[in-house]
Amino acid sequence: MDVKLIEVHSFISPIDASLVKNILELEGIDSVINNEHINTSFAFHQPAIGGVRLMVREADYDIAKRIVNRTLAEQQNDEMQVEFDEEEWAYQQEQQEIQEKNQKIISKGVRIGLVLFGLLSIALYYLLAG
């Protein structure tokens, strides 16, 4: 049986992704980290790759997203030592989702650009070689 994995969150750091992965496992949710080693080796490709991606089963997505959001909010509060009211937190979550969507759009655009560049390079090679 094929299990469909979907991205629950994208991180800049593999360490942050691993910490949240451990929290999900404590909650009984299996997860996988994608692009962990590529990002550390080729950090300048990160926008095209989409960051270090934390993946969960499609069936676990909703609960995993809530846990990830809660964990990130707690981490942010710990780091900043500031309490946010619910409206501010909701606004920040909305802004983060917008940023994630924009990152995915940029990532797709970069991938499409790379594919087109490759195709044009091949066409130019055969044009000049022929």
C-alpha cells in the first residue's frame, strides 16, 4: 500500500526539523525529513529545493500541523520571552502561511527555470553541433 507523504513544515535548519520531528514522534506521529543533507551541502540551492522538509502521512497532516504550529509558537515565545495575545498569534500564523506559499511558488518558478534552461542548452548544443 502506498502511503502519501505531505509537507507539514519547511525549515532552514536540519536541527530545527529534527527537534520538531522528535516532538511529533512523542505524540505518536511518524514523520520523515527530506532534503536534510542536500541543504547542508548546497545551502545556496535552498530556495529551489524548498528547505528542509518535514513530511507526515496525509492522514496525520491536520494534527501534525497543529502540533508543529504549537511547538514553533512555544519556541518563539521561549526565545523572545514575550507573550502574544490570540489575535497577534493568529496574524503571525497567517503571515507564516503566506510566506510558506510564496516560498513554494518561488521554488516552483526556480525549478521551471532550471528545466527550461536545461532544455534550451540541449537545443543549442544540437543546433551548434549539427
